[in-house]
Amino acid sequence: MASFLDYYGKIRSRTLKVIRTIPAERLEWTFREGKYTIGDQVRHIATIERYMFAETFAGRPSCYQGCSKEIADGYDDVLDLFNKLHGETLTILRGFDDADLNKSCITPGNSTIPLGKWLRAMVEHEIHHRAQIYIYLSILDVPTPPIFGLTAEEVIQYSETV
């Protein structure tokens, strides 16, 4: 569990890095009416982590109610919500030990799954929505940080020809 929490901390730091590049005036931008805004993406990562995944880990039913700007409006409020709910999730997760990773939990779809696999699903979910934020910001020509320190162009530059 300690290894997972360390890993998830690194995932979250990369997500925060891109969130911090979102221009405040573009927070509620979307590429098409009816689709998530950038702010919705951030709120969704936060609220689904806390109210679906963490509740499920704790043996309670999901209480996820969406990610609209009624939950948090404005860049600072959205970032505060993001960090606050993550802290609550971590408090729940720190109550588990390695043996708990093999115990089952019940998902909102009424499937039984080992806690360890549900934790991985939570990480995959965050990465999926982080990628969407990257795409949205790319459409807006907002510079974003490379995920692992180098851009694809820099990797090519430093690579040997085969």
C-alpha cells in the first residue's frame, strides 16, 4: 500500500502540473456544447476519485453527483476542491494495508473486484482525464509541460539513429 501511495502521489503531481497551466479565463471552455469543459475535467477527476472510488474502497456506495461548476466555480475554488478531495481520499486509503489489496470491494456497477485492481482503475481514470486536459489545452495553443521531463522532439534529438 505504501508503494501504491508513493506511485499515486507521482501521478497526482503530474496531473497538478498540467492543471496549473490552465488559463483561468479558459477554465470553462469546451470544444463543443454539451461536452465537459476544462473545469469539468478537473472537477470530475476530484469528485469521482473521492465520491466514487474512495467511497467504494471504504465499503460504502458511490455518492458521486457530477462535476458541474456548481460544485466549485472559478480557478482557485476548483483547485482548492481538487486538493481537498484528494486529501480526503488519501486519508481513507491510508487506513488500508498490503493485505487489504486482495480484499474485494463492490463497484457502482455491482461488480466485485479486488481493491488492488480498483486502485489501478482509479489511476487509469485520472490519467485518461489528464490526457483530455492536455488535448483541450493543445487546441487552445496553451503550452503544457512534458509528462516525463522531455518532449517527444527532445527524445528524438537525444536518440540514436537505428
